[in-house]
Amino acid sequence: MTQYIIQRLCIIGVGLIGGSLARALKKTGAVAEVIGVSRDVSHLERAKSLGVIDNYETEISKAVKGCDMVVLAVPLGAMQSVFEQIAPVISDDMVITDVGSAKASVVKSAQHAFKSIPANLVPGHPIAGTEKSGVEASFPELYENRRVIITPLETSSPLAISKVRNMWQACGAEVVETSIEHHDEVLAATSHLPHMLAYSLVDTLAKMDAKNEIFDFAAGGFRDFTRIASSDPDMWHDICISNKDALVKMIKIFSDDLQLLANAIECNDSVYLKETFSRAKKARDEFCEDKNINDSPE
Ligand code: NAP
């Protein structure tokens, strides 16, 4: 008999992240049944026809009934309302986790909805994704050799933590644990700030009079640097608002450094420029070596 690690999985929000999780768990035979739920029936029909989910419900309280694992894969702005719909039907043998890109805001939403946070809630965040959205963009290999950060609370049950760990490991991911504060600070620096830079750069250029000419001459470097500016604006709106403090702090640090760079260029400060570029090149080369990344320079 097949040993499933999850019997009945409910994915709330069957998009890129939730859909890829369902596909990965089905591919490895780790789950017996996947129930999808979202707002738009046509999206759920599509997910079912693609084999991502086995069945669907449009009411969250119905969908989660009898599930041993519930994953919230909705935008951060929708988390609280989803928790509120789960709260009346939660049971002791139901593990709840999420994939939100900021963690303090998810815990705050859970606090509002549940009043006292359930021991079976284990917040999580897969460090994997693309600039695409929706179930059509989902694929089972998304989490292979990628990290998933879980941020258990003091009250989280060890059994629930190990079930969430096992789920992600079954997708080929490495699971690491950090505090909520550390997660939000690190992600502000490594993911949220780069998205702000990409959006801001493309927007600045798009507003310029010579924008057609600029985009005509743009080459591989521009494409590499700005790919993430094609990400979903609504999702990134929610991430900015949800991780406001850490992100604004990083934007200020970066703005100060950018101003120093501008000053150095204006003053022909070759030493400053070469030192800055060399330090950055060394740091990126080490990062690529460490991660086994081999991207060809323009
Ligand atoms: P997505 O592809 O747009 O999927 C979001 C899904 O949520 C859609 O299927 C949408 O379906 C559903 N949804 C939206 N509002 C809902 C609501 N109020 N109730 C129920 N379902 C709702 O987005 P995603 O990229 O998978 O992102 C989902 C989460 O993953 C976000 O919290 C994000 O922060 C996090 N995350 C994203 C990435 C990334 O690179 N994209 C990486 C790591 C984590 P309907 O329109 O049918 O409702």
C-alpha cells in the first residue's frame, strides 16, 4: 500500500506557488488527494483539467473539512480573510501553513482571525518562484534544490513542524528554520529590494521622452536585471505593505550608497568606483560559485 505523507491536502490559491506544490507532491506520490479552492471557478476547472488538483470547492470552510494539511497560497492581502474562514472549522489533526513572502504580517493576520494562534500553524516561505502567475505557470520541479524557510512560533507543535518539513522535503526542497524577524529582514534585502530596483528602473526609463530608443538599444544586461519587473503588481503591492519597515530601511541604505556612487562619478573618484565595483564583483562571483551558477556575461 502507498505510504502517503499527506492524505487530504487543501491548497487555498492554486496559482504558481500553490499549483507547483500540488504538482510536486502528486509527482512524488506524497499526497493521496488534493482539493483546490480559490475565487474563480474557471481557474479551478483549469487546475483540475491540468491534473494539478483532484477536486475543488469554492467555499474555504467546506474545502478544508477533513484535510490533514491546509496550505494558504494566496496573496498576502488575502491571508486574514482566509484564516477567518478556516477558524470556525479548524480541527486538532489539521496542520496549517502558508507560503507568504513576508512572515510577521501573516502571523498578525492569524492572530486577528484565530485570537489565539493554533499550535498546528507553522508559517513558511519557499524561496522559489518566477515572474509568472497562475496555475498555468506552475510546474513540479519549482522547489527542487531550493530552500524553504519555516518560521515556527513558540507555540507551534513539534508534530506540525515536522509534517510541514516533510511536505517540502518531498518536493525536493531543503527546509531551514529562522525567526520571523530575521526572515523579514533578510528577504527585504535579498528579494524585496531587488524587485523595487527593477520596477523603479523600468518605470524611470519608461517615463523618459526617448523611451522607445532606450528600449531599442537595451540588450542582455537590461533583460537580466529587469526580468523581475514583469512580476504581478498586485502581489508586490501586498509584499511591500506587509514588509514595510524592513523594506523601507533597506531602500534607505541602498539610496545612500547610490548617492555616494553618484558623488564619486561626479568627482572622478576612480579609487571609490574601482573599490566598489571590485567588492561587488568579488561578492557576486563567490555567490555564483557557491550556488553553482554559470551565467554568461554580456
Ligand atoms: P498567483 O499565481 O497569482 O496565485 C494566487 C492564487 O490565489 C490564485 O490562484 C488566485 O486564484 C488565488 N486567490 C487570490 N485571492 C484569493 C482569495 N481571496 N481567496 C482565495 N484564493 C485567492 O500568485 P503566487 O505567485 O502563486 O503567489 C501566492 C503567494 O505565494 C503569495 O503570498 C506570495 O507572496 C507567495 N510567494 C510568491 C512567490 C513568487 O515568486 N511568485 C515566491 C514565494 C512566495 P483566483 O483568482 O481564482 O482567486
